[in-house]
Amino acid sequence: MRTLGWITPTEWREMRYCTSQAGAVDVPMFTTADVDAVPDSHPEIDWEQLRSLGKGRRSPLADLVKAKEKAAAAA
């Protein structure tokens, strides 16, 4: 799973969807307090720009994940 690692799931739950061909999937669960704290702990991100992205548009956060993975591979 690609992640920035800014918050950690408090638990994982198995979810089943009637239409899923893959069966059950594990879904990370986060506290609302942890999610609400992300913008304040990362002021370098333009949160208004992220919130205004149109449907189907690539998030600029995806580039941060790639950069983090590239740096980890180089280390």
C-alpha cells in the first residue's frame, strides 16, 4: 500500500462487498482526531487546492508518495 505515513491506522477491518470479485479486503481505520490533525501538522501542503480537485484529477500528494519511495530506495 502506498502511504505517506502521516497517520497510523488504529485497527484494520475485513470488509466484504457483494459485487467484489476479490472477496474480502482489509481496510485501515483511523480516528477522526488523527485525520483532523493532518492539515495542522503539514502546513506545507496547499489544502485548499487539494479540496478543490475535480473528479478524476491526480492528487499532488501522489507525487509526495513517489518522492518518499524514491528516497527510501536510494538510502
